Amino acid sequence: MNHWNDLYALILIVFAIYLFLSLCFFGFTRYLKKRRINDRYLALVKKFRLFYKPMAWLVILGGFIVLDPVSHGLIILLVAGFGYKQLGNYISGLFIRASPMLVTDTLVKAGKIRGRINRIGNLGMVLGTDQGERWVWYHSFDRTGFTLISNQTNVLQRALYLRSELSKERLLDLIFDHPILALGKPSNLKALAIENTYLLHYTLVKGARYEDFINYLHDHEVITNSTENFDA
């Protein structure tokens, strides 16, 4: 890529692919709903569409940097530096929004915040609380941990911070060995910047008690906490 016209062509190609995929997503979603196929396929469609946008922007930014690696790279670094917090907030939101349970009218609890989702944005959510509408950044949910309570199935998805010297693969095996996790429901283990610290999003089977799962982890020398600050 040596000319601005090449970058314009790249933008048009990325945009055309997005339009094509949007039409495919729309048709495929209608087909799945009409056939009443398992909701997890709808969740996969939603997740794929959600992550396409940032990937498309990365491709465009990559093309912009290739035109002039030094000056354009410096511009991108400066912009990323000024928008570091919002960028991290957006990335946190991607993983939170990927949950199929995250829809409007779902009850959310994060620390002392409790409310029903009124609107879902790219950087946060508007919750209807007892004190009125409240904007909550996604990084607030990552910091305090959160619970999504489905108003239809009463299935709980929770967030839990773990500390363990086990490898991520061994820890995943340990987690999924416990029958309290709902089969077919999303569970995700993410390694954090702090050594041996992880953030687990998990879904319980209906009627299960999360205390039983936590006790199971403690029995296997896995420390749990509601935030990433284990020393507090």
C-alpha cells in the first residue's frame, strides 16, 4: 500500500464486507428464529458481528500506518495515549456485550449498583435504578464484578476473580469439572495483568447456589474475590 487511493480502496472493501455480513446476519438470524433453533447459534452470530467492527478498524488503521510508518504511527500512538481509558473501556465492553444474556430489561447488579438495563452503548449502559437512570462505564463492571439476572429464566451469570498458581488450561479443566455450571451457557476465563489472577464469567444451572461453586474452588486451593484487589 503506497498511495492514499489504496487506503480509500481498503476502506471501501472493509465497508462492503460489513454490509454483506450485515445482510447475512439479518437473514441468518431470521432463519434461526423462524426455525426456533438453539439460542446459542444466535449468540454466536451476535458475537461475530460485535467483534467484526474493531477488527475492521484495526485493518484500516494498519493500512493508514503502512502509508507512512513513522509519522502516521506517531499520530496513532498519540491518539491512543489520549484515549487510553476510553479504549480500555471499549474493549471491556466488547467482552461484556458478547454475553447473550446482556439485553435490555435485564436486571444487573455490580457492587452497590443495581438496576435494569434501559440502553446498551459502546462505552457503557444506562441503568434504571431506584434513584432514576444512571450511566455506568463498562470498566466499572470489570472492577467490581457483576451479575446478570435474566428476567425470563432466572439464570445467573456471575463474575468472579480467581488467584491460583495453576495454569489457565488446568484451571479451566478444574472449573468445568464441576456440574454446577450450566451446559451450553457462556463461561469465560480471562488472564489479567496481575500474575496468577483471572476473571471468570460463569453461568449457574437453575437453582444452583454459587456458594457451592466457591467452596469447590477453595477446596482446590483457588482463592476467590469479588474484585481484582485480593489484598484489600
